[in-house]
Amino acid sequence: MNEIIALAAKDLRMLLRDKAGFFFAFVFPVVYASFFGMIMSGMGGGGSSGIYVVVVDEDQTEGSAAFVRQLSDLDALNVITTGRDEAQDLVRRGKRAAMLVLPTGFGKARAEIFGNPPEVGLGIDPARAAETGMLQGILMGELFGDLQRVFTDPTAMAGQLDSTIDEVRNAEDIDPLTKTTLLTFLPALKTFMTKMPDLQNDDSNDGGEGTNNAAGFMQPKIEKIDILPQRDGPQSAYEITLAQGAVWGIMGCAAGFGISLVVERTRGTLVRLRMAPISLWQVLAGKGVACFFTTMTVGIGLFVFAAIVFGVRPHSYAMLAIALVCVSFAFVGIMMMLAVMGKTEQAAGGIGWAILVVLAMIGGGMMPLAFMPAWMQDVAVISPIKWSILAMEGAMWRAFSPTEMLTPCLVLIGIGIGCFGMGAKVFKATV
């Protein structure tokens, strides 16, 4: 056992002396997670693409559909439509900043200028309180827009009334009493609308109280819908990219130790070690212990950095520790496989990194699996990167139970045992 510890300490000292290896093992993962976290932080609600709103159209009329299209055309909003239960769930989980409910009768109320004002329901994620005022202002502006256009453009309204008066006068299916009433009321309304600007000017000279009172009775109403937050997803984009950054650091460790084993074989260091009272399995075990210790250090260091700088907190520290142990164990086995990929360090390094990059591409190491096509998500099961990220995410923000953590952890342990066993067998046959 002392021999294994001594060999592991030797490999760790060599890693610290290798500036490039140290950078890619300890510094690059931090840069990766931070950079992509800043990029992805704009993808949540209220980012550069507008406030993320889900609309529930319970009215299902042309008027309500037109209002949804009107909201969708606004640069300040990012709108999707769905059912009420799903909308509440999206806001509750923080996937959308707010939900807007258009109740039955909304389209009719919006079309009737002097009828009951349109009502909407608005539920906002309590965590997005800063966006509440902005969203309410946008809604009031759009809801009040029709009324405002009527009273600020009396000429257009007068033209519409002229057309309506002609239709009533020429209609033959209206009883005489009703026709007489309409032909009396509509011209009077036209006269009122024509003189509306003068009335508004007189009201403004008196302090504007008349205008406010006239518009108050038709003001749209926004009913608040309480939303209780439920955080089953990541609190920030950094929690998503953190696992990816850790995987890249661990990949660098595995590749570095795999290449170092090839270097020791090609430069005669392994022969000198074999001449000492040390068996081959002790040499490989020492290499594996050093690799395991380094990958654990990289993972722990990155999560500590994220906790201090970005305020990231795992759902379960115990689960996170188990995940890191399983991931490190798997990459110790992968390290052993990389060591037999080529006879020279250049060949081993080139082949090893080519394989790791491909595994990272299909396993979610470059782009989260949720953003990848369905067929690539299916192919990802062959990549240890996918299971590594899943295990760490399960401890960080997926809130995996011990039973749910069992699958990725067993897969990683199986990868570690299988790869180390096959790699050690091939390595022994070639030395």
C-alpha cells in the first residue's frame, strides 16, 4: 500500500510541474462554466428576448386571438399559449415569468367601447417581482389602446358612425321605432365625438379631472392570480453549466494521466519501476489513485468556487459527494483505456482527445442535452459524459432521490471497472 501511495504522490508532483496540464485540469473548467453560464443567463425570463409570458385563452374568439397576436408582436414580451394548469405549472417552477388568462367574454368586452371593461387574470412568479410593474404597464397600455384610439381620433370615429347611419337608414328589417331611435342617437353621438377634443381641452384647463372621471368607468381590470413558487429546476444558468465545466476538467485529468502512462512506457521510466520491488498492478493502481484524487479535487474545487462566486447551492451535499466519487471512478477507468490508445504520447493524446470530444459532443458536454435533437438524446446513453452530468445535476438541482441516483452511479461504476480492467489487460500485454 505504501508503494501505491508513493507512486500516486509522484504523479501528483509531476502534474503540478506541468503548467499546461495544471491549467486544463484546474483553471479551464472554471472559465468554461463561468463563460457559458453568463451566455445562458440571458435565456431565462426577463432576459434580452423579453419577459417570458404564457397566455391562457379561455375565450377562444377572434377578439381574444387578435389580442394574443398583438402581445406576440411586442419586443418586450416572449409569448407562448397553453392550458391553464400547464401555465400555472410553468410559472410555479420558474420556467415562465408570468401567466395571463383571457376569460370567457374577453373578446366581446374588448369590442364593446361603452360596455363592461375587459378583464384579465395575471399570475406572476414571486421571484420576478421586479418585472411586475413593467408587465402590468404593458398590459394596461395594450388593453386601453382601443379606447384611446377611439377618443384620440374622433374623425375616424365620425366616419364609422356615418357608415353606420347609412346602413340603418337603408335597412328594411328594422322596425320603425328602433330605426327612429337609432337615427336620433347615432347623429347625436357623432356630434359628441366631433366636439370631444374641445371638451377634453376644457377639462384639462380645469385640472384634468373630467377626463379622468370619464375614462375611469371603462378602465380595463387586471385580476391578480397567486402563484406559489416551486423550484425543482436550476436556480440559475450557472447550475446547468457547472456540471459541464466539471466534466471538462475531469476529462483533462483523465487524458493527462493516460498520456503520462504512455510517456513512462516510451521513455523507459516504467522499465526502471519494474526493476524495483514493485509489481505492474501497483504501478497502475498508483496511477489510478493519483487520477482519482486529482479528479475529485477538480470537482470539489469547482463547486466551492461556484458557491462562493455565484451563490450556487446543491440540493444535497451528500448526493453531490457520491456523484463526484462515481464520476471520478469512471474516469479512472477511462484514463486506463486512453493509455493504450497509441504507442507514442502524440498518438495517444490525439486519439484520446478525439474520442473524449466526440463523447462530450453527444453526451451534453458542449450543449445541454435538453437543447439537442431527440435522436441525439437517445444516442447520448453510450457516452459516460451524459451519465456524469446527470449524476451531478441530480445532486445539484434535479433533486434526485437515492433510488434515482442509483442508475447513473451504477453506470459510472460499471464504466470504471470495465474500462480499467480492459485497459490494464491490454497494457500488460504490450509492456
